[in-house]
Amino acid sequence: MPSHKDLKARQRAERATHSESVALRVHRALSWLDRAERENTDPDARFVFLWIAFNAAYATEIHDPDMTEKRSFQKFLRNLLQLDTQGRIGKLVWTEFSGSVRVLLTNPYVFADYWRHLGGQISADEWEARFKTSRRAAERALASGDTLVVLGVVLARLYVLRNQLIHGGATWNSRVNRTQVRDCASFLAKLVPVVIEILLDHPAQDWGAATYPVVDVSGGQKS
């Protein structure tokens, strides 16, 4: 797995060939990956830094009224997997399935419908049925080599934890959520460098306009 140091050295050597979109995404994602790799004592902070790094890589301005954020995210994942000619993401999912991925798929506390049940929106039978269906879908997708489906399910779990932490739905360093924080951070720590590496492999790829472009003091945009 490439480290921040390796990826940063490559970025510096190749950035003159990068499209504006790739240049900004990679630069931002690397800055947060660097911070995450230096975080050895706080799993909550490490997960947040890694999520920001991942978000920096994929986030884009959505101008099409028919393109929701979920669809935009799915489009990014499809493009990413198509460009991953070495199958790095697929190998990661396979390797991690017996570890952090399997744990995430069996952990109800990072499943959105579990919390909808606790909030009275759906019944216990409904959330349990959806939980089982989601796990089976991921296992079938893995068996058939459908990395997109498995990755989508795993990232949906990570997104639940992201919401818990970012929106104040969890206590910092709480002993009750250590398992999911550790497992989610472990998976992201392996996924984010691969995502950045794929972006570097395709320097001219158009990923759409990055969010919050850099603006100079005169009000113009800078690449």
C-alpha cells in the first residue's frame, strides 16, 4: 500500500501533467492523508481525517438537477473501478473481506436502518430484514466479483459512522463505539491511498469541477 510519502513524491514529479481537477483533488487528499498517518493515538480523529481525504478525492459540484449526490458518488466509484486496470480495489476488498469488511457487514451500529428503528421510523422486523438482505447482497456480489456493489455497501456503513461523528452523534473516545471506529479507519487507511494512486495514474481524467476551487485575492480562480 503506497504511503503519503510515496504518493507525495510522485505528485510533485508529475503534477505539471495533471488536469485542474486531478491536481486539486490529489493535493487536498494528500494533505489529509498525511495528517491521518500522523495520528497514532486518536482513532476518532484518524477516521475523520481519512474520510476528509476520501471526500476531497471524489467530491464534485453538481449542476445537473437529475444528478443527486448519491448518483454522483456511484458514478465516481464506477469510473474509479473502470480506471483501476490493475484491480487494486478489488484485491483490497477480497483481502479485507475476512477482516474489517466482514466485521462492518455484521455490525448493526453502522447500519442506517438500525438507527431508523430506534427512532421509531421502522419496526424491528423491518430493520433486521434489511440488515440481512444487505449482508447477503454484499456476499453474493463478492462471490460474483462485483466489487462496485461490495464497495458501495461498505462505504454506506462508513458513511453512517461519519454522520455519527461529524454531527455530534457520538462521544469522543467513547468506549461503546471503539470497534466500529477502529474497523472503519482500518479500511479507509487502505482504500484512500489506492484511490489517490488511481487519480495519479490518470492525470488527464475529467472528474468534474472540484468543490470550493482555490480563489486568489483579486477574486479570480487559481488552479
